[in-house]
Amino acid sequence: MKQTIQIEFYGPEMLKAAAFELINLQDGRFEIDYQRQLLFKPIASGVVVDTKPVDTEGELFLWRFDVNQAIITDIKVLFPEYDVINQKGIYHLSGRGQWPYRDLRQSYIADFKDAFEHKVGHSVFSRYLRHATSQYLDKKEE
């Protein structure tokens, strides 16, 4: 029997993993982590999401899935612009940030909305995304 491990997604990359049948969206568990918050990072091909720990209460929407090591290997191939990191027994994608600033693509934001908005509602999701976006844009100004 293969050992079950967990992976979490906090961005629309989850939809790509589902499109390639590495995960089934109906098997995921939606959670909110109050110890981290969403962070946008530029990479060579655009902008991706990551997380950062917070000292005060944060808010990170995420989906968690039970997978096996073969799925983790396939995810590493599917997302070469990410490091797939095992942190405290849970895998997650960490984008390899490359400044300078890059524009957020509308298609990325639309996929992000498709992945998360239905769980928390439009106004909560809009506030959540606006906060992460404003932090990203503020970093551009530095």
C-alpha cells in the first residue's frame, strides 16, 4: 500500500494539477491558515503565489489534498518554475521569485477566483485578493 501524504495549494495552480488529473477537486479540503498570508512573487513567466508567515493574525485560503509520492513527482514535472517543498510533513509549491516586477495577468487572477471565491464569497475574496495585490504593488515601488 502506498503511503498517503498531503499537498496544499493556495493558488490557481491547483486547477492545472486537476486538469492533468493529478488531483480530484472534489477530494480537497478547504482550510484557512491564520499563521500565514498570501504573497505574490514574480517569476520569469509572470507572477505566482506563495505565502509568508505573519506575526499577527493572517489569513491564507488553501486547499489540501491527500496524494502519494508518485503524484508529488508528477507535480514537480508539471510545475518546473516551482520548488515542491515538504514543510512539517505537508508539501506545497514555492515559486522561485525573480525580480523585477512583472504584471499580474488577468487570466491568473480569473483562475484564482475560480479556485477560491466560491468557498468564502465575493466580498471576502475580493478583500483577500486586494490585500495581496496591494502588497505586491507596494513592493514594486520600493
